[in-house]
Amino acid sequence: MKLAVIIGVIHMTIGVLVKGANSLYFRKNLDLIFEVITGLVILLGMFGWMDILIFSKWTYVMNPYSIDPVMQETISTAPSIITVMINNILAGGYPGANS
């Protein structure tokens, strides 16, 4: 499921970039500024950040079978990606807002 999100974001980004190339070719500067650039900022600001969170979750080592109490505490208090995304939108990025 996470890989599908990454592929979808890449696909949407390519679509916006093609729209930007068309805007440049047909000299529609207003479309370039107000649709392409703002679309990329919103798309990559929200879903690009989510892709970075997915990659960081894949690369961060968490062993649920560890007997180390620090590792167990880290695993039990680690926020999910969806919680981080909701807090970014609704709480301005403050991590303790929904706790």
C-alpha cells in the first residue's frame, strides 16, 4: 500500500510537470504560476512529505522482539504516518495536539 502511494505521487508530479511544459510551450504564464507552481507546492508539500516519512519508516530499524527497554519504549510511542500527517494539517505540526 505504501508503494502505491509513492508511485501515485510520482505519477501526479509527472502530470503537473507535463502541464507546466504545455504552459511554457503555449505561453500561458498565468497557468504556469497559479496552477503548476502552486500545484507542485501543495502536492509535494503534503504528499511528498508523506513519501519521505514512508522512506524513513522503511529505513529506521525497529525490532519489536528486542529486550532493550529503550527500544520497546520507542516502538510503543512512535507515531504512525497518518497521525503525523493529520497533526501537520490540523495542529500546525505540533506532535502532542491529539494525544
